[in-house]
Amino acid sequence: MPLSKQAIIEKFSELHKKHYVSRGYMISTASDEFTKKFVEDHPELVWTIGYNKYADTNIQTAKLYVTVFGKVFTVLLERPLYPVERSEFECYFGFGGHCEGYTQYRMIVRFATTIEEHGFDHRTLLEGNIKENSNDAVDIPYIQDVFKLLVIGGYVKFWKAWDELIQWFLENLDDDNIRTWLQNELQREKSETKYLSIINKYIFDST
């Protein structure tokens, strides 16, 4: 039997309940080589300066807008403004002691703090045009949006939820083409020399 949207909704809700807390937010880091080119290629981005309590200093922030299930979600891009030799700053941006490896192009992708930021109910988005008593089989674009919604929407706060969802799909997908696509995505993430994670790829490809 094809994997249904209803089964995905139930798994999504389970992950949300298991891996969500109201405090904090998830972040992802892209490679310096990629982000340097991205910044240079997108001079239209507006960078504002403000205090980040986790880095314990002022940083630069810009907004990207990503469409998920037809709804627009906001993702924040964060960059250092100047080197700060404090552990909070170095840890947040992944620099070594005394800001070893510092670059102004180091970029953090920051996701929602609370699900209320976007105001979209995940069940409504995941159901789409699901029909009562229908399996309503899914395709690759739908699964991509499920992954985007989980993280960009702020429905989980731990990357373990992402890994669990991937494993669940690999175990439950009965469509060989979709399973092969997902396996190829995972292989690309592991082998790509410039390293752009799956979620970052979805975000930056939308720009």
C-alpha cells in the first residue's frame, strides 16, 4: 500500500511532540566558501545589526523567504560583524579559540523559535487536498516540503528529529524511485566537497 499523507501527518505530529520545546531555536551552518559566493552574488540582501544573546554580541542578520506547501516562511541568516574573543561568540559561529578561522562570511541559518511565528497549522498544510478515506500517495516535492516544514517551521528543536524522519521514510517508502532519490540526497550531502546540507540546499536553492 502506498505511503499515505495521513501516515506522514501522524509521524510528523509524533516528532513534534517528542522533539519540541518552546525555548531556543535550531541552527545550521553552511561552508565559508559557499556563503562567501552567496553574499557576493546577492548584494540585494539587507543586513541589519542587532544583539544576539547566544553569541553575546551584535551580529548581522538578513531574511530569506522560503515557500513551503504554498505558504511563505522566514529564515534568518546570521553573520559576525567583527571578531569577538569570547567563548559564546566562538562557539555560536564555530570559530576556534581567539577566533581562530574567523571570516566575515561565516553564516548561520537560523530557524523559527516558536511555531506561532508563522501561524500555520501543520496538519492543515500536510493534509493539502487529502480526501476522506483516501491513501493520497505522496511524491518527491511533497516529501521535500515535509522536511522543510519540520525544521523551517520550528516544529522540532533537535536535529535528531530530522534523522528520525529520514530513517522513517527509508523504512516506509514503497516507491523505489522516491527511496532512491532520498538515498542519493543523503549520499550527496556526505560526499559534496563544498558541503551544503539537505536543508540548506532547499533554503538557498529557493533564493
